[in-house]
Amino acid sequence: MKLKSVKEMLKRLCLALFIVSALACQADPRISIVVSESDLKPELQQSVIAKSLVELMENFHYQKVVVDDAFSSIVFDEYLKALDNGKSYFLQSDIADFEKYRLTMDDDLRSGDLSVPFYIFNVYQKRYNDRVAFALKEIDKKFDFTSNETYTYDREKLPWLKSEAESNNLWSKRVKYEMLNLKVTGTDESKIKETLKKRYENLVSQSTKFNNQDVFGIFMNSFTGTVDPHTNYFVPNRAQEFNEDLARTFEGIGARLQLENEVVKIAEIIPGGPAFKAKTLEVNDRIVAVAQGKDGEFVDVIGWRLDVTVTKIKGPKGTIVRLKVIPAGQELSATPKIVELVRDKVVLEDQSAKRTIKTVTQDGKTYKIGIIQIPAFYADFKAMQARDPNYKSTTRDVKLLLDTLKLENVDAVVIDLRSNGGGSLPEAISLSGLFIKSGPIVQVRDRRNNIEIEEDEDPGIAWTGPLGVLQDRFSASASEIFAGAIQDYGRGIIIGNQSYGKGTVQQGIDMGRVIGTADKLMLKAAQTAGNKSGGATVGANAPEFGQINLTMAKFYRVNGSTTQHKGVVPDIELPTVFPKDKYGESSEPRALPWDTIAPSKYSLVANLDDVKRKLLSMHKERMKTSLGYQNLQQDIADFAKREAETTVTLNEVQLKKERDDQEAKVLLRENQRRAAKGLPPLKKGEARPKDDVDFIRDEGLQIMADYIKIK
């Protein structure tokens, strides 16, 4: 026999063995209970990923993770919470049935057996569909809106529903409330029923679009969330979205899409993208079919999930996509036009750093203050590694904005980090370097207690004038590194609320780098054998096996304290409607603790202690007569009251009175604000004109004007 023939025979034998091995691995799930004909089932690939994730968590997570029975119990609770946090679908009998799996999820994860979480999800989906079908029938029911019934919309702290009768009662009240909610606005009965039927039919439609990747993603994040709140697993398409968001770029046609009545609609044309340049698409155009290349066949996408359609439309730069489009305003039965576009790299400028200039007058003197709003710390690492001279990054964008502000002779600069959840660590370091000469910015400690000091090594400074930083409860991670460094160096004034407190470091790991060659060959063999189970379409740039953002280290400020749990406490603290016990890292039950290490060696830019005391005194004096401050305090009280409520009245007269009282209160406040600005009052029902009202920002500007005067 020739050597070539022997090799071919061995190759076929190996393939056959891999196929047998692959099928054997999936042949005997621990349970195989059929809930309905539409049951979702796990794929072999997901089994392999689950086993690999357990190994990663136990061997590389910052915490010393042990996946045991105690761990399994928490995963069990987290998964049920992720599926039915409001306790509106599962029955007590379902939970009793699931209890036998409470202490076995650790073993199942190790073996890659996903039959239990998929069974639980299939029961959930059956309950969900049953409840929506019940609600649709209730819409035609005649309700009495004069009774003193109430509807409990928040059941998180209540027991699971005891029976189908109790569930029916709850959902009947839900439909009644939704009807009443529309009725008190003056909507007629036929329109109310039409609106609600469309609403619930849409819920049915969305339920049918769930696939096994959705289930796998929910369960794996229940697993990772058991360790800490910031270790997350992303299925392939979600991983692609995450990475594109971090880069503020993607490759596609440059249009934002949304789903409306089962049809994908153009919601926005992104400036500079292919669709913008071609001018062949308009907002509200509907896409009914997609084809690849000049000669590819069109695939009808009506009724598809939005993310699947997006995957078909996105693609590598330079490739062609063709769309069948029904122009805005035309009936869906109209003849579609065909639009051909060449995909390109699209930069999301509207989600990048932006600048404005505001003026503040105090004691007859006017100050110009530049505000740079940074929504996230982003960087296009792919373009950077490819040595693209125009790669997108926060620091590069802010440097350019600072240059323009200097040309306009601003007196001070404010960096607005409110609602900035973080992002790229290198960008937080390099951005800090725009305001200090050089030195350590953050310390990073890994799971072996090794400490690495990350420094700004560039002696250049982009802005030497007065600096302020605005932060709120949702400023997190990289935002806290920047704010902490500015505060520790005495480089500027931190204004706002105590930040989120996310002081952990995540590394994005492509699971394709973790899964072994043997497993990959086995999976290919299984695919060759046609072993597929309803998975999602994977985008061209999506990692095949998904991605895990794994907590591998902890941040510490140069003063030695971690930003974890406590965040950055501002120099001038303003009130917030978001309480610390419900929002932020300190509200997370499995958040890593606050601690300290030795401080770094760094040189203060200035000692601002005396300045901060004066600024605080001036701020407090101003608040004594501030209408905006009084309104914010009232907002805090109202928010706390709403947060404590779990029920709503189903009495029409009472609900209408509550709504009228609230509208009158809002109108009174608005007219008080307008009177203070010398504007005419609004009448009841008159639309409020758009204006630039932002109490926190405006008080921040007043504090910066005080700072300029003191300096």
C-alpha cells in the first residue's frame, strides 16, 4: 500500500474516532425531560466552553475560587433570579422540582453537562408563553375600575406564586393596570385593546426568537457572577459588540437599526459611514432582505431577530452587501428598491469625547470654562496594533479638544465623567498624563500579590490651568483611576458624588485561545456529522467560542487605597437620587472588599487642602438660596418614596388624582425655575421647551469660577 493511501486511511480513521468521541460526549445528558416541542438544547461546543470556563475561574481568577456544592447553591439562585427576578412566571411547584439540582450544578459544569439549566429555561419559557397567552385573552375582559384593588408590580421579595390560580390573578391585574394606565390618558377603549394586543403579540414573537446561545449566555453569567459582578462571559456576537463598543468603531454600512413590527428599520444614519456617503438609505426605510456580494442570493429577514439581521449586514471592510429596502412611508407590500453598499470602517463620533464652552459670571466678572464630556475610555486596539496613524482613542481625542479650547482662551477645563463606566486602562493612564508632568498613575496587584506600578512616562502636559472633574455614582473603573490620580496629585478639584467603586481589573480572553486542539478537532468532527442544535448566526469578526472578561487583578491609587468598593470620594460632594446601598459596588453582595497597600512615590502638583475648604464653604453658602438644590433634594425624597413602593392602585379616580397631583407638582416647579430666569410661566398641558438644564454641571461651573478666583 502506498504511503499516501495509508495517510488518507489514518486521517479518515481519526476523523471517525473524533466523530464517535464527539457524539459520545453529548449522548447521555444527565436529564432529558421534554417540556414542549420548542425546547432549546445545548450544543457540544457550549459543553466544551463550560468546562474550560470552570478551569479558568479556578486557576486564574483574582479570588481563590472553588467550584463546590456551596458555589453550586449560589449559581442556582443567581440563575433563577436572572430568569424570573420579579417572580411572575415560575410557580412554587417548579422551584420545588428544581431544588434537587441545587447542589449538582458544580459537577455538571465540570463535566460540561448543560441539561439542567436548559431544562429550567424551557420550563421558564413555557410559563412565559402561557402567561402572555393568558394576558391576551384578558384584554377582551370587562374590568371594574371603581374597586379599591391594587396591583403588586414588584414581587422580588415575595414568595413564588403558589398556583396557577394565583398567577392568573396577578396577570389579570397586570392587564387591568395596563388598560387603566392608557385609560387615564384619555385613550378610547378600542385603541387601548389594539395597543395591548400588539404589545403582547410582540412579546410572543420575541419569545420565539430565543436561541440556545441566549440560554447559554444567561447561565454562564449566573456562574461567573457568583464569583464577582464584573467577570462576564460573552457569547460570540455579544463579544463582538463589546469589543466594537470599546473601540468606538465597527465594520459595516454605518446605520443604526431597530426592530418595529417584525421588520428592521433604519433608526439613524451614522455620519461618515458608507450609507451616509452613498445617500441611498433614509431614516425609517425598512430592510426586508439581505444578500452578500454582487451575486449572492437575497435572504428574507422579516421576522428575524435584530441581532441576526445585523450580523448579516455587518462584515469586513471592502466587501459588498445588497439590501432590499421599502422606502419610508410606503406600504410593506410595495416593490422594494435594491441598495448596494461597500462596507467600511465606521467611527462612532457621537459616542466619543465632545467639548462645549460655558460662561459663568461672578461678582461682575465672566469666566469661560471648557467642558469635555467623556462617555467611556475607548481605544481601537486592532487599529493601534496595525500601526494605523489615525487609530481611535480617548486620549488622542481629548488632546485635540484641549488644543481647541486653548485657542479659545478658556479660563478652566472640566472633565465630565458622569455615567462613564470605564473601559481601557491604558487610556486612563495616558489621559491622566495630559494633566501631570510624569509619575505613577495606578498600582495593580494580581492574585499572587505581585504589584505593578503603571506610570505616565510622557513629561508633556496638554493643560496646565485650573482643572475640575465631574463624577457621579455611575463613574466607574477607568474613570475612578483618572479621578483618583487627579485628586492624589492635587492637580484638580473632584466634584459630584462618590463614584461607583469598581476597582477590579478584567482581561478579555478569547475562549478560542483556551480551548485545546483536541477539543477543537472533536467539535469540527461533530459539525461534520451534522451535530447542530439551533445556535445563533455568528458574525464575521466575532470570536468563535465567545470571550470571557476575567477579573485578574485589583486597582490601587498611588496613595495606596483601592478604588474597589469605596470608589473616589469627591472634594465637593453634591446630593444624588441614587442611594449607595442600592447602586454601586457596595450594593453588590459578592463585591471584592476595600483594602490598602503601600503608597507609590509621587510628587504633589499642589496641596489643595486650604483651597478645598474655601470652595466647600462658598458652595454651602450658595446652596442656602439655590432653587436647583432645593429641587434636587425634593427629587431625592420623591425617588426614595417611589423605590419603596411595590404596588399601584387599580382605582381609576384615585390613579388619575395621583397623576394630576404629580403633573401639577412638576408644573409648579418648572414655573418657579422659569420665574427665576425671567421666563413666562407654562400653562397646564403646554409642552416644556427644550433647554440646557443641568444643576450638577452648573454648580460644578460655579465651583470652578470660585477656584479661579481663589487661585
